[in-house]
Amino acid sequence: MKTWGIVAIVVAAAAAGAAFHAYQGARDGGRGLSPEGGQTPALPALVETLPQFQLADRDGQLRSLADWPDKSLIVNFWATWCAPCRREIPLLQQLQREHAAEGFQVVGIAVDFRDKVLAYASDMQIDYPLLIGEQEALDAAAAFGVATVGLPFTVFSDARGRIVTAHLGELTAAEADLILDAVRRVNAGDAAPAEVRAALDAALAALPQPAAEGE
């Protein structure tokens, strides 16, 4: 994809108010690309299971989400030019370190130029797998059922590859704790993904929202 393609992503996402949707109604709390810091409108549901696609990893090898079988995936769409994406990377690294032993796996999908991603990943010492693409990464987002890209965007699956929920905007530690607890319930067989979403939505909505930058 040409340079204008990546620029178009930024402009379109900002103008559209990050019309990237989630099962829980795609709340961004002013931390994603919503221009007014308000709620992002809910759009039709994402696909129910993790889609299959291939993207190159940091070594140039093609990988798919199926390369992490029996893992509860935390699939994070991001870019180096996205400030909230950059801010949440330390939290994603913490989630990987603290929860890998119980079967959680962070996979970053960079919608960006390969050289910029490799340099940034090296500088930040990102320790979880990264898949990288320009148009290919946009196609991967489309495979989830996404029409317009807003970043960051994170999809959470259970160990069977079923999508439990998704989150638009910068993830906080409190939100991550609630979502991972919901995934644990699904993995334990206590509830199906659809059954945990309403309670999860309510719990997430009840969390105090951090002030937007500049407030």
C-alpha cells in the first residue's frame, strides 16, 4: 500500500470518530480516536470466532492466529503513529508477563510500515508477537467484521477461539482485569461468550473514566 493509504487511515478514523465496533458497544472514553471524547456508536457485531489470515511477523515469517492454539488471545490492532496505542503497550507487556502462565497470549497487529514497527518494537523491547502489514493488516481487520479502522482496538478470545468481547480505545488495567475475569469464566465453562457480555458491559461502564488529555 502507498503512503497515502496509511495517511487515509488516520484521517478517516479521526473523521469517523473511530467507527470500529465491539461487542460491548465500543466505548472509548476519550482515549481512542473519537473526536469528541464521547461514546462511539455500536455497529453490527463482530464475527463470533477468530478469523484466519496470515501476516508477516518480525522475522518476515507468515503467521496466523492459529499458531497459538489453546490460548486465550488478546489481539491488539495498533500503529506507531497512534498515541493511545503507544501508551497502552506497557500494559500489554505486563498482561503478557503476568498471565502467560494461565494461557493468555498477546498478539499485536500493526497497521503500519514495517520499518517503523521494527524500530519502535526494538526501542520499546516489545516482548509479545507482532504481525505487521499495511493493506494486509487492514484486510485482517476486515476479517473480524470491521468496516472502518480506529486504533487502538483489542479483541479478546477464549481458549477455543471464540470472541468474548472487544475494546475500542486505550485499555486500562481495571478494564483488562474485568475482561480477563470474563474470559476465565468462559474458559471454565461457567458461561458462553454471549452470556458474559451483558454483565461485562455493565461492569466496564461502571468504572470511573480517566480524564482526557488536557483536562
